[in-house]
Amino acid sequence: MKKQHFTDVPGADVPPPAEGVKIRWLIDDETGAPNFAMRHFEIAAGGQTPFHAHDWEHEVFILTGAGTVMSADGGSDFAPGDVIFMPGGEKHCFKNTGAELVTMLCLVPLDAKKS
């Protein structure tokens, strides 16, 4: 077992075309996880992730803030407590549309870290 506070994990800026996004890999192969990774994202007011797609699915839990998750079919607003399933291959991005920092957990297969 390994326990730590999320702030003890170093964060990194997500490079452009992301805007105002930071990531922490909370649980991954370096922690000993063989299959899945847990990531913590922070999206600043007015920030967003790039509009992109991956082969793998995402499971997202919104912790704080408000925004819109976009897909090829349009957008859907999110708020704290919302959970979002993003299938593999679906183009998407997360936008912070409020004044408060958006924080969210995102779980992906560990292979996503290698891509």
C-alpha cells in the first residue's frame, strides 16, 4: 500500500495547445499500479484542454469549478460531483467557463501514459 497527499505529487503544466492546465499523475506505474493511472487536473479560469481524441476511455470526476465538456456532438455543462465517461476515439475537451479553478480526477489505462 502507498498513501500520500495529492499535493506531494509534483504537478506539471500541460503544453499548448492546452491553456492554463496542470496535471499530476497521482497513481501510475511508478506507484506500482499495473493497469490504471489516476490523474488530477487543474484548469484555470478561461483555460481548456486541447480538442483531441485517444484510443482509450476516460473516467472523470469533477471536484471543483464549473465548465463545459465538448465533443463532436456539442457541449455539456459540468459542476462539482458530476462524473463523465468519455469513450475511446471520441474527440473532446474540457473548458473552464467559471471564475473558480476546475479540479478533476481522470482515470485512464496505464498505457495512456506511454503515448
